[in-house]
Amino acid sequence: MLTIDPKELPIPKLHQYLLGGVGPRPIAFASTIDKDGNPNLSPFSFFNVFSANPPIMVFSPAKSGRTGASKNTFDNAKETKEVVINVVTYSIVQQMSLSSSPYAKGVNEFIKAGLTPIASDLVKPFRVKESPVQFECKVNDIIELGQGGGAGNLIICEVVKIHINENVLDENNMIDQQKIDLVSRMGGNWYCRADKNAMFEVAKPISTIGIGVDAIPEEIRNSTVLTGNELGLLGSVEELPTQEEVAAYQYDGTNSHQDAHILLQQGKVLEAWKVLLK
């Protein structure tokens, strides 16, 4: 295993390791405006949502690793304390990338990228019409993490209004994760597309408490067939099938671990347990 001391690496190389290992990262397509009314639009993948009450998002326009200069987005957010965070979908990913070019201050990236600015309701920065979800935000705080090139600047934003294109909603008026077609950043030039072929569901153990992998019998836990994910599924049940349920289960196979492996791939956790306990 390669072991690295961050202090011993040049910042550009450390940056590559950080971004290569932490991903996919959501993208804040941040629209700001300076004190003179000049709009700015730029994407940042140091970004996430951190609270629902109050609704808080944080993104970080880091200082340039080459020049140490701050980003226009950072300067504008300090001046006006307002920002719109637009989500990035596959349909605008190339335009989003173009907007990240190091244009001079005052250049309108909406025009350069061919995107449509539309007025916000509560803040001055424009929204991106082509983005299906737009968050109008007030800047609550800015935390500068350093002064050298590559140093981050945490812009802590409170969402004051949300706009959602109805085309990405499901029958319950919630955002359909397959319709929205979000993209995210990986390392280098790589992106990730969250379409139906890339997504999968994992049930959240919010109201259940699984028995845990440690409660699985040792012979099963040390299986050479079952994977760590499959042991996690087995450990997610709240209780094992009863002896009566195991006895009543029809199974005449000869390789219980292999058959349980197949059942677990199909999401049939209780059936897999019954096979393993036969």
C-alpha cells in the first residue's frame, strides 16, 4: 500500500490524490454578481448540503494553485453575500465545463457558455434556466482556510428559495433520481453520470437495528464464497429465521454458500439465511 505524508507532496500532486480518491463529488454551479452588477458563473466540486434545518449548503472556491489568486466567485460572495447554486445535469455538462475557463473579471460566463440567465426572486444573482434545480442562497459565513495556492474558502449558504423544473418530478412531486440525470466530478478530466444504469438502491437502516456481521456464525462469516457486501446484507436482519421456518423451507442444494450468494444477489436475504442454516 502506498502511504503518503501530505506535507511531503507538492500541492498539485496532493490535489490530484485528494480529488482522485474522493468522488464522485456533486457540483455547485454557482452564480454570483459583483458590487457593480456584473454576473459571474462558475462550477465548484468542493460542495455539498450540510443541514436541512436550517437548509445549509457549503462550497469552496479555492485559491488558484498556479497563481494563488482568489476566484471571482469568492470575491463576489464576500461583496454581496448572495449566490445561486444550480445543479449540473448531463445536458449542460459541456457548457458548465466551458464556464470554468479562467475568463477575466467582468466577463459574463452566461454568454460565453451559451446559458440563459433568469431573475431570482429573493437574491440578485441570476439562475441558470437550463438547470432543473436552482437554490437561491444568502451567504451566512465565509471561512478562509489558508492564504497559499490551493487553499479553500468555505462559503456557507442558507437556502432561501428553491426552484424545480416539473419535468424532473415524480408522481409524488419529489425529485425523480432517474429523471434528473445529474453529473458529478471524479479525478482528472473524469465525470460520473447518475443515470439508471449507474444507480442502485440500498435500504437505509433508520428504524431497524441489524444483528451485525459479528453475530453471523463463524463458518458463514469466514466463507470463501460470500462477499463483504453479502455479509452486510446478512447482518442487516433484525433476527434470524426460526428453526421452524428453516425446517419448512424447501432446499435440496449441495452448496449452501453458493446458493445463498445467488439469493443475496437477488435481494432475497431471508431465503439466503434459511439456506445457510439448513
